Amino acid sequence: MSGPVSGGRFALGDLEVERGGTIRDAQLAWQAHGTLSPTRDNVVVYPCSYGATSDDLAWLIGPDGVLDPERWFVVVPDMFSNGRSSSAADDDDFPAVVTMADNVRAQHRLLTLHLGVREVACAYGFSMGAGQAYHWAALFPDLVRRAVVVCGSSRTSLHNRVFLSGLLRVLEAAPEHLGGGRFSAEPRAALRAFAHVYAGWGLSQDFYRERLFETALGAPDLETFLRTDWEEGFSANRAANLYAQALTWQEADISHGAYGDDLPTALRAIQAAVLLLPSETDLYFRVADNEADLPFLRNARLAPIPSVWGHRAGNPRTIPTDLDFLRREVRAWLDA
């Protein structure tokens, strides 16, 4: 990573959300890499994935990275309930559901009102961030020129919702759960169970069959890998925030609201050129879901990542082959 890094917190006031309720004194944390051009048209908006912060995403940005800050002004807004922006764990009156559309509309205010952005050269995202990139293209079709959707979808599939339902039920089963995603204390045992369930979905059967946790990641055994890569990672998140963001993910749908839940209509409205980059072995954002979108998109390309790393192929910080593929495909798309 190189070049100037800026950021701060953008005050949104009392923010009403689409499913009911208000985020009081809403704050949107953000980080930016690079320099905004005089014409304010070199912006890449790069929303966060599940549980991630803008710091967690910074590794991908660099002169030799996927997004070059010497060319682009890369804005990374922190999603609601990630602990940086306004979050469920810090507000007892936080709305029951804050959608991806709520996040993207707040991000739009940051870019247009605070930063004076006139167009978005690209909306880029991985996983939940990819869903937000899709929402950017659908909600603001006249503003967004390109979108890159890495291991994400336009609408959370039924199968993906079942995965999320399992995670939510784990948290609800904790004795510390008070109802509605609120907890009397951090549910340590439940978070450990949550991490183990997630580990079975986040990486493919092939990854485990080939024992890449040992040969590629250096773990001495499976138990150590689950503890260091999954338990310790999720223990840094507060349960109320994991719960709230899982609901955001579960309810994701670019067609809700203005498009009357008609997904083909929402897809046809997108003017951006869309690059779809699912992983061939992702267990919950399937290639088939992106394939189903293609007939309705005006200008789109599907390029599955040839990887055994499952969902993690789209966030390949420690996977050189997948990182090379991602860098090559994204840079070519941005140059087209």
C-alpha cells in the first residue's frame, strides 16, 4: 500500500432505515487511499465484507495490488455494525434490520455530499461487500460506470439464507442471548461454535481434503487451524454485531423497494459494466447464482475463479494463484 491515506467519521444525523426504525446520530466511518482527481471521477467505492473493517480491506490496495491508489481514489466505507460505524452492539435501540440498501444510501451521501464525487468509476466488493457493490449499481445506475462482484450475489439465495439461519440460531441458543440479537455478556461458547460452523462453509471440501490448512497455511493440525484462523478471528467481533450483519446479509436483494422485488427488472436497470467473479468452489455464493443474472444484465462478464479455496478465493491475501487471477481480471476490466 502506498500513497496518501485519509478518513474519518461522517455524521448522518438520525437515519431512518427502510425496514423500520432509526439509527440515532448515525455515524459512517470511512477510509480512503489515493488522491481524488480534479474532475472527481476516479473513485472506486469498496464496501466492507462480513465482520470486516476498512483496515482489514487495505491489503488489497497498492500499486501492485488489485486496486491501484496511484490511479484510483479508493473509498472504503465501514458497514453498519462492524464496530467502526454505528453498530448494534453500541446502541440498545438499534433497528432490528439494517439492509444493504440502507448502507449504500448512507455511503452515497458520504461520497456525494462530503467528498463531492460526481461519478463512481467502479463499485468493487467481496462477499457482503460484493452485495453492496451490486446495490450501488442498481440504486444509482446513472452514477456507477463499472461494478466488480467478487463472490457475491444480487439477492441472497435460499440456500445461503439457510446457512445464515444456522449461524443466527447458534447465537440465539446462547444463555447470554436476551432476544432480538441482544446479549447480557459476550457468549464465548456460542462464538466458538459459530466459528466452527462457519469454517465448514467458508472453505471447500477440496481445501480440507488436500489438507491445505497444513501445507499452505502452516497449521500443525486441524484443531489448531480452527482455533487460530476461525475462533480467534470471530472472538474479535461482538455477538450483537455479528447477529445484526447476518440479518443484513440475509435480507440482501437489489430489487427490494423501487423495483418491487422484481429481480430481472432491477438487473435490466443497471447501466454499469458488471464483472462477476464467483469462486468455482464457493459453498454459499454459487456460480449458478451469477449465471442466472447474466441474461438480464446489459453489459456483463462471468469469470469464475478456478480455485479449491471456496469462498476465501475472493479474499486471497495468502493465496498467490488466486490473487494473480483476481488482479489480472479486475485490472483488465477497469482498463476496458
